[in-house]
Amino acid sequence: MKLTVSNAPLRAVACIGLILLAFGLIFLQLAGIEISKKIAAAGLSHQQGHAYTATIGLEARADNAKTPNRSTVALVENGNRIGVPHSLHSEIGNLGAGRYSHWGDSLIFSSSDGSSPATNGRIYEAAYRWRPYPAIALPLLVLMLYVSARLTYAGKVFSINIAVLAFFAALSLAALEIALRKTTLFDQLSDPTPFYFPKYLVEADRLISKTGFIDVNGFRLNEKADDLIESLKAERGCKIVVLGDSFVWGDGLYPEVRWTSKLDKMLNCRVFPFGRNGWSTVEYLGFYEQHLRRLDFDYLLISIVENDPHPRGRFSAYNFPPNFMPQRQNRFDLALMLNAMDYKFVLEESFAYRYLNSLVKAAGNSLPLERGSATAPPIITHGYAGWLDRLYKDDVYSIWESVLRDFKSVANHKYGFLLTPHDLAGNRKIFWSQITKTMTGNNFLYESAYPDIIKLFGDQARPKESWANPANGHPGDATTTIYADKALRLLERLGYKQAQ
């Protein structure tokens, strides 16, 4: 494997050129190239108040319910960046001042001064930075550095071991990329505990999550409505409010398959599902205290899932910042040459990096890494399993129990807790036993799906057929039917009668 260039000056020029190209590639990977998409005034759609919508595409970069702060798209008005990204859609309409949100394939935005961007004559653009795909950039960089090194050491003894290793690593990466794109060999389609989800399944999951209607506050509805709170106020019949997280939102499901939708069909009352992905008990009880406590409705159902004891948010005298106990899953990410802001976007484009990243995280996040306590925050864990285990240690779990007890003095409606386990494998059986003990020990009114889930799946990992969809392990159709039946039983215990 000799590389010889007899002319020394030519060799030097070639070497310098390759090094400059290598540095240029690194700079391009880090800095990127800013690209702007002009927003045509004629294509704008007025939403409400100050909010206008334009279709800009770039869905792979957009915010969504799972990653509400992912987009790096900036709003540009007459050449100047303006506004606050990732704004709530209700705030864009009510407050304006350049607030915007890149959601799905749309940019919901407002002008800087409250004027209509459709008629004020200003030029609006959606700007973002483009970077080369790592699957192409990394092997190319290795090749350029290798060739420049051989040119530099031409005529001298030069070990090719590292170069050979780098070459075969790049070759293997390319082969893995092709295999992941063209075959299902690595897709783990029948594995009940996969560490990797192929892109086509992830895209299908995203399409499902885009069905239904999202109101200005991010709540998911079966029928179009601008604001679920206002709909609740306007309803004149029997009304049931449900508080919860992604199980209520219906992550991975079509809206009609959610347990709240099934419950709605069983009743003479209308069900109002106030659910957000990732909400903790502190957060949704805080939402009730701030927005729902003084409204008129008949019953309140509080959906409990295993990660609800997370101390985050504000309720009553409790105030836990996001860094009190962050859920860190990216400690072992393969962040090769990547700017952190665009990292997730790049992984979505490179199948091989996505696969290897999932593999490394699955191995690395299983390590017992933990520090901090409730009295000496932050509480740091790594990986979802370690984070979930930490929620059930006394210092953290006792906070959750105190929050539930204090809700008694805040509640202004008849309420009960619906316990919604979906999997009892591993430590989950212990977690739910602990939650059940909390419910009975504090005389809370509750119904639990635990007996039905243990009968359906045992204490083993659920088969994929019971998932919301093949790329989303949230509860599927059979499980949500159980939840709906238990919710009806809970309502009957609260005093609901079918003829109501």
C-alpha cells in the first residue's frame, strides 16, 4: 500500500490542499451553511389574533409533541432575526411580538409589531443551517487525512495499521448504512424490548401522532377546536375532565383509540382530555390549580402512570425546576463532529449513526451512574431505567406522596385516581405495588388496571402486538379498552349514573 509522488513540490501542494479541504469539511460540519426559505405573503393563512401560518416543509427538523424544542429554524423579518422560538401557539396569537413555532411542516408566526405579515410589505424568511451528512463526511475526512499523511511521510517508514483500520471502519459503516436502508435484517421487528427502531417505522409513528387536532395549548382532540378550556366552559351538559400525560394525549395511537375517546362513547357526558406528553403529577395538578379549579364540571379523573412521581413543575407550595431531576439519556451519544443543536436531525438522516447510537446508549445507559438527592439536587441518573428506579427511592417518592395529599385541599371537584400500568416486567411490578400502597394508605378513591394487565401479559415484557404501534411502546388498543372500563367503574363510584 505505497503511495508515491515523485515530485516533492507537487507532493507538498497536494498535501496542503488535502489538509485545507479536511479543515474546510470540519468547519462546514461545525458551522454549516445558512439557508433561507422565503415565505410568500400570498401563501399565508391567518389563524387567530397575531398568528399566521406558512407551509415551509423541513418536518425532519420541526418541533413535535415528543421533542417540543428540537427545531433550529429562525424567523427572519426584513433580514433581521426576530421573536421567541418554540412559543405556545396561544401566545403567538395573543401576544405576537415575533413569537413563532416550527411545528410539523408549518411555521406559525407573528410580525414584530403586531401588523399582518400578509399585508405589511415585509419580507419573511425561515432560516436554518445545512450540514453534510456524517455518513458521507466522516469517511471522506478519514480518507483525506490518510492520503495527506501518506504524502507527508512518503519515502519514510509508515505504519499502515491505523489507516487500514480506519478504511475498514469506514467501509463497515457504509455497508451498515446500505443494509439498514435496503433490508430489515437489523430492524428487531419481533423483539419486545428493541434498542433500535428503523426510520420507516418512526416515520409511520409520527404520521399517526399528527392525526386528530391540536389546540392552542397542545392538547389533542378528536374534533377541531381552538382551545379545549374554552370548549369546556361552553359545554352545557355533563362534563368529565381527565388529567394526565402521554397516555391521555394518546402517543402512538389514532385519537379514537385513546382510552378517553372510548370512555366518551360509553357515557352521556362529554370527556375533556387534558393530557400532554411528559407531564408529571406536579405539572398537571398545577395546571388544574391555575386553569381548571374554578370551572364548572362534574367529575375529575387523574390518570397515574409509573413515571408520574417525577418532581418537576409548580403546584401549590411546590416548585421544582427542570434541572432538579433531569432525565438524561444522551450521555453516551455518538456526537461525532456534530453541533448539539442539529445532532438529532443528522441522526435521523444517517441510518448507520442512528443504529450505532442506539446500540451504544443501550449499553452505556445500563451502567449504575447516579448522584444527588432531594435535599442536595440536582439528582443525576443516566438512561430511562435508572431514572425510573430513582423516582421510587424514599427521598423522591415521599415528595410525590406529599403532593397527592396536598391536592385534597386544592381540589374543587369530585375526583379519583385511575392507575394505568401497561407493562409489569422488571421493577415495574414493585413500582405499582408501591403506588397501590400509597393510594390505600391515604384513603384515595382509585381504580387500578393492575389485575387486568397482569392477567393479560403476566410479569414479562409485552409483545409488540400490544404496543400503540411497532415503533411506539405506549399502550395499544387492548390496553386502552381496559383503561376505559376501569375509568367507567371509577366514575360510578364517584356518583355517575348512566341516565345522567
